[in-house]
Amino acid sequence: NTLNELTQRIETLEKERIEILERMKGYETNKKEEFLKTYNAVNQNFKDIFPMLSEGEGELVLENPNDPFSGGLVFRASIRDKKNQKLAAMSGGEKTLTALAFVFAVQRYLPAPFYAFDEVDMHLDGPNVEKLAKMINIQAKQTQFIVVSLRKPMIDSADRMIGVTQKGRGVTKISGVGLKEEVLQGQE
């Protein structure tokens, strides 16, 4: 009787082990499918957005497409008439545009309630600041953007502006300015 009980327990444990292994395999398959679904959507968004910011072509490439979790993600980008470059070989402005195209690509797939950009246009020339401002306005239809900028094209494209100026020894003045440059409020 004890031998029968032990044999039944062993059979039960073996069945449970097989079920657990099958369930784990199913989770791995689901994880890979969800990852690839997200990757493909973000990559397509990146391919759509990158030319709008850079006048070039870009895509996201998995280092190991067969086993995406064992490799990384590489930006393949050519800006204007340049050959494909690695991110490390790009100028500061080109890196900024590529990184922002990626942020916007992710945002289109899974938007957050708001985005805060702190002088992301610092390394960009005037025409590229204008392209970025236009892209932010397009993306702002889905979510809110708070942008810190000193650049005129970015400021001109804003719906609202809050000016912060320093009036001597650590005293700042904050003023809200509408599109027609009328002061909405001011406080010291």
C-alpha cells in the first residue's frame, strides 16, 4: 500500500512537472510574441517619424532577431545624404534627433499623460528646431508636452509660455505669456 501511494505521488509530481514546464514554455512564447509585436509597432513608428525630423531614413534593428532577449537594439540611421551611421559617430544634433524620433515612436505606441523636455533643442540648428517644434505639435494631439527651451522657433510654436527671469540675487520673476505676448499674470 505504501509503495502504491509513493508511486502515485511520483506520477502526480511528474505530471505537475511536465505541466509547469509546458506553462513556462508558453510564457516564454507569449513574452517573445508580445516583445516582437511592440518592437514591430515602435519600429514602424520610428521609420515614419525619423524622416520628418532628419530628412533621412532610420530603423530599429535587433542584434539577434531569432532570440531578441540575447541581443540589443541598434539604431540604423542615415541623415539627409549621409551613409548609415552608428549613434556614437553622429553629431550632437543628429543624436538628439535620432533619440527624439525613438521617444516619439514609443509615445505613439504607448503614450504617457505628459512629457517634459528640458532643452532638447540645445544642439539643434534653427531649421531642426522648427522640425522638432512641428513634431511636438503633432504629437501633442495625443498628450501634453512641457518644454524648457531658449530657442525662438520652439517658443513661437507653444500654446502657452511661462517666462522665468532672474531679478538680481536669487529673486526670480515668473510670468505667463499668451501667443499675442500679453502678460497673463506676474508674480515675484
